[in-house]
Amino acid sequence: MTEADLRFSREEDKKFRGFFDEDVHAATEGRISELTGDGIFLDLACGDGCRVTQDRMHPADISMQKYRTRWTMKYKVAIFDMDGTILDTLEDLADSMNFCLRKYGMPERSLEEIKRFVGNGVRRLVELAVPGGTDEKIIDEMCATYIEYYKNHCAIKTRPYEGIREVLKKLKEKGVLTAVVSNKADHAVKKLCEEYFDGLFDYAAGDREGMRRKPYPDSVISVMEHFGANPEEVVYIGDSEVDLQTARNAGVDVIMVSWGFRDEDCLRSIGAEKIIHIPDEILKEFL
């Protein structure tokens, strides 16, 4: 057998999605680079320049569907914020806060107000929602009331953003480790991950004792330690100024999303450079 070129068209690629994603490249070119008595070694190059190496195979088994692909990815770990990034939790957050406000005879807040208040944990949300001058003991009581109410009402109106589950599945298929970190109570983070993303996250961390809340880098550092990853192997994906500062404090790359609780103008104003507008754009950042 002599050395030969292999060319695979887009139509042929579609038969083998999961190995060669049609959203990533227009065509794949391969070359039989080594011939031996017991097999063939293929070195493939995607149209966009990413490299794929294939295991040695017997000539009779040349089928792209049987290839065990090893992609060279830009990042090893993807860390996601929760509220406003992977889940639209706003209505459940607002309903829980307004339940507390009603219980204590205080005026309710609008969705737009709650959107501005969230991101820094329960206590800060309560402090911003109550009237100025509210006694600290009342705020303490309201925080406890909020946590208990939200625990049982965190998945009433909450929904994943369109396309985010599919992106997580593709990242997992390509061997990327996934994590979610949030200033939301740890039990709520784990409950929502199980409810909406069962099996799609390798690690989840919420607000708990012994770990400072974002924008301190503690939660991101815990993810890196858990996976044995270096900062340059990690990217953080979030939607707010808290997320941007968290990533910077942890020394990792950051991608900001415009579909969450802060719009693009706001993100630009706080110094965000990499901003995406649909979940599918996350995949392009890994090549």
C-alpha cells in the first residue's frame, strides 16, 4: 500500500458528528502519514487549523465513526456562573424576595430592581431590597426567611437559557471538565444542578462556610485544586461585574455573556473585552 490522501466533505462529516462538529469546521483533510504491517496512523487537520490525531488502525477498519479522537483544546476546564449565565433564575429570586418583603410589611420590588440587586449573595440582596435604615436584626431575620423560602421555591419559574444544555453536552463530549460556582447558597446550587443539568457538571460550589464569596477567587481556586488545573487551562464564563472581577482575581481567562442580568453596554462599561451573545459561541472559544 502506498501513501495516499484522504478527503472528507462536509456531507460525509455530518455522518460522524461528535467527532467532527459541522459548526467547527467546513471540511476535514486527512493524510495517511505512516503505513506499517499492522495498521495505519492518520493525522487529520480541521479546516480551521485545529489538530486531531487518530490511533493506529488496521486498514480494514478505516471508518471515521470508529476513530477515537483526541482534540487539542484551548482550555481544560470551563467554570460557569449560575444565575444569569446558565439559568434564568430571576423570577424565582424576585418572588422569594417579595415574599420576605410582604411578610415584614415592606414594599415589593420589581424584576428590574431585583436584577440589579443580585450577584453578591443573599445578605446583599436583602440589604438592597429593604428600605433604608432597616434594623440589622430585621435584615438577619429576613435573610433566614429568604433562604428557607427559596430552598423550596428555587425551581418554580427557573429555566436553563436556550442552547446552554447542548453546549455543556458538547464540551463534555470533547473531554472538557465543567464546573459551576455561585454566591447562591450551596444547597440551592447543587439542587438546581441536579434539577436542570444532571450529569453535565463535574463540580459545583455555592456559598458555604470556609469559602469567601465571589469576587474573592476562593471558589475558582477550589475548582482548579479539585481538577489539578493551572490558571492558563481554565476559562470562567459569567454575566456580571462580580464574575469579571472573580476571574481577574483568580488569574484566569473570562468570557462574559450578554443574555444574563447585565446587558452588553453595562459589560463594556466595566471593562469586559470578550463578550458573547449566544451559548454556541462558547464552543468557538475552546479551539
